[in-house]
Amino acid sequence: MSVIKEYMSADHRACDESFANMENAVHDENWKESKKLFESFASDLLYHFDMEEKVMFPAFEARSASAHCNPTPVMLMEHEQMKKLVQDMRSDIDNKNKDHFFGLSETLMMTMQQHNMKEEQMMYPMVDEAMESENGMLLEEMKKLER
């Protein structure tokens, strides 16, 4: 059963849609709307990371401690890279720096796409397999996190 993969992949799509809406507002130089949509996107993305970092990754690592293939360190490193890009993009919106913003947003989009592919094709199936009897409870714990 792919409970984690299905839920988290759907959350990736929601973050992608939020990202596209924010980019459209920046493109139109609607800075008030850009700020609002950016904060919504950033909140969604950071919530997604929290579900993984605070619940899913620790549970997976505890369950598969002896496994020789542990992708979580790479996932965490990529989360940090994306968090930094988000901080820099916030500054660009605050400063209405459209050109620099789009340079960063292109980098973030490519990073997110590659990261999501790794999670959806490798990480989430590994979690679903390792946590098979508990993945429903794991998902409920993830959903309980505060936004």
C-alpha cells in the first residue's frame, strides 16, 4: 500500500500549483498579491518539509537503522538548499526585484522537480515498505503538525 507516497506526492502537486500562482503574480508585478501568494507557498513548502523532517524521516530511520541505503541525509541537504532560496526570494519580493527573483525561482523549480522525483520514486516507496503496518498512523502524525 502506498499511503505515504500518494499523500506526499499530492502535496508536491499542491506546492507546485502554489508556486506557479506566485510566479504569475510576480510576473505581473502585482507586488501585494505576490507577497501574499509567496507567503502561502513558503508556508506550504515548509509544512511539507516539517512533515518529512519531524515525523517521516525519524520514523523511517528508526525502522530501517540497519539498512545500507538511507536517502534522508541527501533529502535534508536539499531541503536546506531550498529553504535558503526561499529566503532570498522573499527578499526579492520585498525589494520588488523581479529579475533576480526569477533567476532564483528557476533554480528553486529545478531543485524542487529533481528533489520531488527522488522522493516519489525512491524515498516514499521505501518509507511505505518499511512502515507498511504503521504508515496510516505515520500519516496521521504528519497531519497533526502545526502549519
